[in-house]
Amino acid sequence: MNKIELVVVTGMSGSGKSVALHALEDAGYYCVDNLPPELLESFLALEDERNGRKIALAVDVRSGESLQQLPRLLRQLQTRGVPLRLLFLDANDQTLVRRFSETRRRHPLSLPSETDGSQALLQAIGRERSLLAELREHAHVVDTSALRPAQFLAVVKDLIAAPQANLTLVFESFAFKRGISLDADFVFDVRMLPNPHYDPHLRPLTGRDGPVIAYLDEQPQAQLMLEQISHFLDTWLPALAKDHRSYVTVAIGCTGGQHRSVYLTEKLAARFASAWSTLRRHRELDGRV
């Protein structure tokens, strides 16, 4: 099945799997929603006979008890050399409850005996997290809680375009005041660094602008933080790559997600680009209207 490129999209109900499939379809993938895991092998064999193509499958708790087969089936495909990406879409409970309330959909794990309401919905979400825990453990997680639709589409397309042969580093800046991203493998808090926000001339700028870069370049604490994070990643990335990780997300957080975290995200992405495939995201900046 080496002719096939396979993307498996899974995750929490309400996290955006349908949106991701539409993005993949626009990128040239043949998309199938809710394929039963027990049909995966025969479906891929049929596609292989057709000379293969780029395929994206959405699989989640709607599959019922057969979902338990999926981790084993995916490991078998990877062992046989099938190019495979596993994306797990997630969102915090508050966001999921809001999305279900807005659409008035019933959660697929809601019990007939449960009345509608946020408490019953939270219980269903908890059951779903438990059932999907093993898949999440081996997937690249994308937290859609704070992403606008255009941001989300860009994230999916960037991940799919990244080379598959090597581990891909995703550097992401964020604001602690809006919460930590669920998709972060490593989180570094840089709020103790000197803050350009308190300089009236730098406040409206970002960590990508020259004056802010020059200011933080001159701060010994900022340079020490950059060196220490770099040393940590240099030490542990080879081990993660040997563990067959496809993506590692390094989240850098400051108070507002505009200056210090953006600066360090840009510096780290540039520093590691020569050794690893790198992507960069700025959750707060990219989300501006």
C-alpha cells in the first residue's frame, strides 16, 4: 500500500473534524467520514488496486466498540511502511459545551436516560475522552478551542504539507490569559522576562517587529531563556524522533501573546529550521480580525 498517502482525523465530537475534512478535500484528498475501523484494511486494499491516492478518513466514537481496533490497525499500517498521519482534534470542555448548545446537536455518547443540559453533556464528553485516550496518546493534537475558522484551516494545511520523513517541530506563541493550548507537548512560561508592553512605543508592536526584536535582543534574561530552551530541545528531540513522533508542539506563553512569546517563537523556529522541519504559529496574532 505504499502508493497511498493516508491521513486519519479523529478527536472529540464538536472539535472540528468536518471542517478538517473539507480542508483536506480542498487539498486533493479523497475523504471518507465515519469509516468503520473493521473496514479499514479492505478499503485501503481496494484503493491500492486503483493505483492509490491521497486519502483522509475521519474515525471517532460513532464507530462504537469497533473503535478499540483502530490503534492496533494503525500500528500495523505504520509497520508496513504506509505513509500515515494521525491528527487528533480537541477543544476544552467549555468550548465543546458551547458548540453543542449553539448547534443543538446531541452528543453521540449521550445516554437515553440523561436529560439535556450542560451537566449531562459534560458527562458524555468525559466518557468520550476516556474512549479516545489511546488514540490521543499517539496522535498530533490540534487544540481548536481558540482558533478562528481561517486559522484552523491554515493549521491543517500546514501540518499536511510538512515533510513526513522527519519529526516536525511546531512552535506556538500564546497568551496565558486565554489559557494554555491543549495541543502543547512542552510549555515554557516566559512571563518573567522584561515586558515591551510597558514601553509606550513598543506596546502596539509585536515580537516580529524590528524595535521589539532589538529591545529583547539586548535583554540578558531573554537570551538566557532562548539558550536554555534550545539546549533542552537539542537534548531531547533526537529521542522523540527515535520514538517515531511525527510532530512535537513547543508552546511559548507570555501574558498577552504579543511580544515576548512571539519573539522567542520566531527565534526558536529560525534556530531549529536547519535541523528539523519547523512550523510556527502565533495563536493570538493569527487570530486577529
